[in-house]
Amino acid sequence: MEYERQHPVDRFVLKSMGSTLLLVGCKQPSAEGMRWLEQQLVAFGSKHGGRGTYLHYAFDGGDKSIPDEATRAAMKSLAEAAPKKLAAIAMVVDYEGFMGAATRGVLAGVLMAARAPKHLKIFSSVGEGRAWLSAHTTLDVPDADAIAAEVKRIRAMLEAETTIASASARA
């Protein structure tokens, strides 16, 4: 049974696609959001016997703030717990130009310093991330077109919410 859930505060969306869990988000998460995501990832990974995969798609929503201490602690907890339950994790950072390359480079450095598991890697496109996921599990990973279509649909929804919220704040 597939499902789609949206975090009530952070507004990122989780969508199950067979043995792959997809997250689409565009803003800095909160500690509450990270704890919720950890619960979802651990449950999903357990459901698939440690062979499930996770594709985290982040696009530039304009928020470049540094997470507070509680959020960083929740991120650390997630980084320690979730990878143990999943076969592979692909992080797609879809930011344009220099900012995208710099963001992916900083994340890669942080992961290396934190001794992240070998089955976690950062990419600039959904196709690259999907191909890498499929090489790390015995379960089927949805095809790149299906994942890209879901990313596009969810991203459009999140961008529309952001536009509406911005217009309301100015009014």
C-alpha cells in the first residue's frame, strides 16, 4: 500500500513508491520535522527488511538559515538511526549553479567528517540518484521517469503553497 504524507509544520512531503520512500522539500527543517522523519524512515526501512531505499530531494526554497541546536541534534539522531534500516540513501540537491555545487560539496564534506555510511551519497539529479539506489538493493526501485514525475508534481504543490503564503504575508 502506497501513501503520501505531508509534515504539518515543515511542509515537506513523503511519498512511498514501492520499496522506495521519496521526500520532496524546499525549506530548512525543524527539530520536530527531523524527529518525525526519523520515525517514518525507521518504520519504512523495517517494513522492507532493511532493503528499502530513500531518495531525499531538496530544492531551493530560499531559506538559507543555519539549523538551531535542537534541529542539529535531531538531524544527528536521524543520521545515526535511519541508515541502519535502509539499503541506500540518495540525497538530490537541486540547486542551480555555484550555489548548488557549493551546497553539495559542503554536504559531502559534512557526511565524510561524520563518517556517514557508504550507502549514502549526494547527487545533482533524480536520474543519477535513482540509478545509484537501484544498484544497492535487491528490491525494485521505481523507474527514473516515475520518480521525476512525482518530484515535479510535489514540487509544484510546494511552490504553490510558498507563493500563497508569501502573498498572504505581504497582504
